[in-house]
Amino acid sequence: MSYKPNSDNDPNEIYAVIATPAELGGPTDWWTVTAHGVPVRHFPPDKRDLAERFATDPAYRQQYASKKKAYD
């Protein structure tokens, strides 16, 4: 299967911000960002604005992903 980019297709549309589902086993008042329906990042209840930004801003996602982890 080959992938052909479509200039009318916004890659940010694959992301969604949802309330964390109970079946994930985490706190249900948190926000979960999904990509194609798969959870990719969780945010506390008071950080919905950051969840929305993560879902819509590719530069923010890259910055967030490139932060050094505590265990590195």
C-alpha cells in the first residue's frame, strides 16, 4: 500500500481530545489525546488547553516529544 499525500488533508485532523475512558484504567477526569483512535498523551483535568494545543500544533508536539526524560 502506498501513501500519497493529499494537500487537502490536514494531518492535524487525525488527533482528537477526549475525556479519558474508564477502560484505560486511569483517572477519568483527565484528557486523552488520541491519534487515529489510539491514546498518545494524557493531560490533567486543568490542562485541557495544552491537550488541545498538542492535538492541533505540530511544532508543540515536536517540542513536547523532544524534551529529555527524567530516566535518560
